[in-house]
Amino acid sequence: MEEVSFQMFAELFFHTLGFWWIIIPAMLLGLIVGAIPGFSAANTIIILLPLTFAMEVEQGVVFMVALYASSRMGAGIPAILVNIPGTAGAAATPLDGYPMARAGLGQQALAMSFVASTAGGLLTTIIALIAMPWLAQVAFFMHSVEMIVVMLFGISLIATIAAKNTLKGLIAGLFGLMIGAVGTDFVYETPRATFGFLELYDGIPLVPALVGLFAISEAFLVIEGESILTRRGKELMDNPSWKASIEGIRMSVKRWWHITWCSLIGLVIGVIPGAGASIASFVAYQQSRSYSKTPELYGTGHPEGLIAPEAANNGVTSGTLVPLMVIGLPGGATAAIMLVVLQFHGVNFGPQLFGERPEIGFGIFMAMAVTYLLMIFTILPLSRYMTKVTIVSTAFMAPVIISFTLVGSFVPREFGFDMALALGFGVLGYIARRTNYHVAAILIGIILGPLLEQFFLRAIRMANGDLTVLFSSRIGNGLWIALVVTIALPYVLDHLRARRRRRETA
Amino acid sequence: MTLFDKPFDRRTLLQGSATILGAAAASSVPFAGAFGAGFPDGDISVTVPTRAGGGADRNLRAFTGIWKKYLDATFKPDFKPGASGRVGYEFFMGKKEANGQNLLFGNMGPEFLNWVVKPPTFDLADLTYFARVDTDPGAIFVRADSPFKTIDDVVAEGKKRTLNVSTSRLAHPASVGLLALGEHTGAQFNLIPLSGGKNTIAGVVTGEMDLGTLTSGSVAAKGAALRTLLVFNDENVAGDRLNNAPTMNQKYGTSLPPLLSSRAFGIQTSVIKDHPDRFKILNDTIKQVFADPEYKEAVIKAKGIWEYINYGDMDDTAKYLKGIEEVGSKFKPLLTGKPA
């Protein structure tokens, strides 16, 4: 086995950089498919499998990894500019990204999202490269009980949202959880609330729910005005300049620590098989808000509310590759497709891979690092020019959003039913917005509810129905305490700040 | 008046969207009529009732990679996972045209057990598995550093406490094998369905489960990370790739039928009657694949076990399904959680 050293990594870096002719097209393709609702790295790699099978194994790996990493960043673009989170991993991005875009700060928002994505992705890839054997151990300690608590971190966002209007927030969250329960149960496969629709047996498909609740309902709303921009936003967008993008970069660099710890949340969650970007982005958002000095600004266009999910979902990208390479278990759907390609090329996974074929074992992470490095050069031009989308009249914007999202709803499963479902969710989202119910609370229930149920049923079945199993592990108990602390902390901080203000005014 | 200041309401919006979608749909029509008159008439669509990236995906790609040489067609896998395969089967039988261009690639064992547990909406006689690709016996496995070195260790521990066992799904031949082992030895097992082979293996490798039960081909593909302790077949034909584990019948003197997963191509039964010429082409070219040395290379390269590749015709699959039906009926109460 070649000795692991700085020199080896340096050689591997320049070797990987030599694949720029694969990385750059794959990166551009990833940005495009990431930005189209319904498309994702996973289904694009599936479509292009014949190509990757035909390539040399190393070239195929570089191609897939570049596409995977850049698609995550691409998914943030429509989420911020037109409120379309095309994948579940970008579901938390519009919460603060879209209000920024409406306020004419789209350039800053995109720049922040891109910096958080590239810096978070690059940082976690380097950490994964160095600390792979230890990181892989996370999967050995995060079992069903621990995952229940991780899910509750994300679901507790419903309570946070409900803080503004307790009854409506909780109703929306519970409604989302109920919708999330549609489909067959995880043990005996008994259909629940499917109303005979075959298309609902596998649960509510996420993309139609996402685009319906966010994008289509938004399209119904924005046609009531001429532009998605506020009056102030229009004024700002009348004089676009590079300065706004540079300001966005500056704002994110100033929040480097925020990017760091949110991307680390993503990395750790990404390592756990069965978890994923949607969980990571909601947990990071919830954590970011809990420890913020200005939690009340979240949801109104808070920079940290945008940075948190974007840094986290890019942290997941490198995380999902760790268990794949070290123990042969893919951490997510895209990693599973990569497994097929690598197995087709006869690659053996596990510790021996790093000795036998370091250009694959370490190379997969180096390809990701190089991709993130090259993506840095796209930040300025993309944020400068993509933002122009927001000045398009709603007369064009709304039908295009609806058409794109309907096609996007169809793509993942190729069921016409999903297009109707997206429209249904669009109407639901429109009614919810008109009556001041928070669509994000509904969505959190839909995305995280089934995952929570799955881990809960597994834990309970393993313990033969004994509920005390929920408090049976040290790590789980530590997470329970952390959960209570993070939920209580904002209230405690609010109380302390109010007391301080009273003292100062007295 | 420009488009930008034209009055715009919700009705116009929906009309606009419908126009765009209509135009997109219409643009695909000329392609549909452009195919030739022969068979196959364009792509062959293969409905796969599991997710992309799993064992069925791997097997299908290895097979169709060779089959396309003989059939002169491109194969388009159409993954329709959900509800233990129910979505894919119902979709195939309900929505795919019966013309020989649409096939199903299923895992007969677990998926037919599913029908024993809960019948489908279509008549099972309307679906025919016409070409078996492999027979992959179930196995019991642990992770490489598990304290259980042999099946005796498992049984001994299972008599002291209930062991948690990961399985792909309850209605699976490997799950039935485990239940049979428990019934024969008195060891207590608690089956935990984890939705798919990858999760089943992950449950064991990460240490959450005591052991797992799955198709042995998937276990062998993980190499040294797992150790196989028992195989549900008449003979362990994979030998050291499954750690030379004994079979249940060898170990305990039982007469358990082979509990096999078996991937096979299915077709609407009406195609056999209505398009016998097409059906013959499909059958003849499939047989050519098995005789092609490149297929063996592809299977081995994809970490498959060549000894499991085992062509079977309609009679073979019908016989196999009868066996699965009998085994499934026997263990139905345990698989459904509803006592008889």
C-alpha cells in the first residue's frame, strides 16, 4: 500500500485536477440538473449510466462526483430566486433565501448560498478525506433510537414556527405529519389513506409536495401582482452591479464559523446510512436558529437562515461517500447508484480499497474537493446574472414556474398522477398562505414524519413494545438532553434579554 | 399594449400553462409513429419493482447488456419501487401495453410471497414469468467481527434471549427460512423489516441487529465484511464465498425446500397468445444470453455468483411459484402479524 502522506495527497490533487475536462462539463451539467425541479444527481446519473459504464473507472468516478457536488449547489438557485426547492435537501433554503430575493437581495442571497455550498462542501470533503476511518464509526453508534432524536431536532422546527401563532402552527405541523403517514406501513405493508391510488402506496412523493406547497402556491400568489419583487426590491434590482455579489460573499465570509459548524452537522448526518440532506438541512436550520442572537428574524430573509441549510446539505454530499468507501454501505440514493457503477467496474469496497486502489478510495474525495474548488469560480458570474430571473414579469414567470414544476413533479417517478398531486398541493399551499398557516410547517411534517415513524417503529419492534428503549442508549440520552436544551434555549435567552432590557430601562 | 402590461388573471395563467404542457406533449407524437414494423419495435421497457442501485438493478444491467446484442434493442429500466414490489407489479399489469415491448424484471420469491400474504388487484394468471435468470438461496449472516462464529452460537444465544434479525421484508424467502430455523431449534428471533437489501446489510454491519437474513448473493457481494452462517438450499454451491456455511438441511437434517429468491422476466400472459412470434423472439434471444461467455464475465465482474445463474422456462417458474405459495401459506400468520 502506498504510504498515506501529504505528498501522496498533493500528487493525487494534481492528478485529479488533470481531469478538468471531465469535471467542468459535469459541474455545469450538475448545476443545470440541480436547478431543474425533479431532476437530481441520482436520476441524472441513472440516465447517464451507459456513459459511466463506458468510461474508465476513474473517469466515471470523477464525472459522477462532480455532477453530485454541483447539483446540490444548483438546487439552491430556484429555491432562492423563485421559491422552488427542487429536491428535499433544498427544502429549508427558501425559508430565508426567497424573502431575500423578493427584497431585491437575490444577488447577495445567491452569493451567500454559493459560498456556503462551496466552502461547506470543500471543508467537509477535506475532513472526510483525513478522518474517514473515524467518521465511518458514526454509523456504528447512530441507531434507530438516536435517529428518532435527530428527527425530533428537525420536527421541533414546527414548534418554533408555531411560536408566532401557536394554534395555526401546530395545526399545520400536525396536518403535515398526517399527510406524511399516507402510504403503506413499514412493517406489514398495510396501505393507509391511499384511497386506492397505487401512486400513494410508497407514501406522498416529496417532489410534488415540495413544488406544490412552495412554488405553485407562490405562482398563484404572485400573479396578483406584477412582480415577485417588493417595491424596495425593484428599486434595488434597477441598478444591479457586481457589488451586490461581492457583498454577499463578504457577508458569508464574515459568518465562516456558521458555515463550518452547519456543514459539520451535514457531514455527520450524511455518514449515517438512511439519513440524508433533507434531515441535515432542517436540523442545521433549527440549530442555527436556536443559537442565534436574532431568532425572530428567521423566515424573513436572515442570512444565517440561508447559510445553515446550504452548508449542511453540501456537508451531506461528502458524508454519504464515507460509509460507501469504508464499509461498502451507500449513505444515500446517489451513493447507491455510484455503488452500482463501481461494482460494474469490479471495485472492492472496504479498507483494502485504499491500499489496492488509492486513486479510487482517496480519489473520490479528491474529485469532490477539486470540484468544489472549481465551483468557486462560478460564484460571481452565477450570482450576478441568475438573479435577473426575479425581474421577469409574473405574466411570464407564473406559467413558466407552474409548467416547469409540473414537469419536474413527473420526472422522478414518471407518474402523471404526481402532476395532479403537485397541483393539489399548490392549491393547499395557496389556501394555507391566504389563511396564515405556515407551509413550511406542513412540509416538515411531510418530509420528516415518515422517517420518524420508520425509526420509531423499528426501535419499538426491536424492544418488543417497550417504550423505555427510547432512553436506553447513552448517546441517545445525550441527544435528548441536547434537544431539550436547544428547544428551551431561545425561550431562556428571550427571558434573560427581556430582564436585561427591563433593568436598563428601570 | 405589451405582454408585460397585459391584464393577467388566474384563468389566463392556467390556460398558458396548459398550452405549454400541450405543446410539450404534442412534440413527442411524431417520434411515437416513427418506429419500424418489425419486432422489437423500438425500446424494450423493463419495469423493475425495486429502487435503482439494488441487486435487481445490478442483475438486470448485466443481463440486458448482453441481451441487446441478440435482440437489437435498447432496454429502458423503469424503476417503480414501493410496498414490497406491489407498486411495480400493479403498474406493469395495469398500465403497460401487452405487446411484448414491455417486460417485468421481478424477484419471484419475495414478490410472490407478497401475493400470498395480500393478493394483488390483478388476476395472477394474467402474469407469466417466462424466463428465470437466477436462483439465489437465502442465508443467515453476521458481521465479520460478530461474537457468533457459527450457527450453533446463534441458536444457543437465541435460546437465552430474543435476537433481532434484519430482513429486507417480512414476506421474503429468507425470512421464512429464519422462522423455520426458530421453529426447529427453539431459538427466539424477532424479524425487523428494513426495506431492501442495502438496509438489511447496514443493520447488521452497524451493529444495530444481532444478525441478518437475506439472499446470499447480496451477502457474498459484500466480501469479507460479512460472515455467512447458514444457507437455505440443498447445497452451498457458492462454497467459500459464503464461508463454506452449512445448509439448514445438512446441519439439522430437516427437509426444508430451497428458499430461493429468483429473478425472472415476466410478461402479460395475453402476449404469449396474441403475439406468439414476438414471444418466441424474446425466448430465443434470452437463451442465447446464457450461452454467451461475455454474460459470465459480466456477472462475475459485477460481484455476482455464476453458479446462481440458472435459466428456467415457464414450467420451471410455475413449479417454483407453487413451492413458494405452499411455504408462504404455512408461515402466513407470522408474516402478517395476524394469528391464524
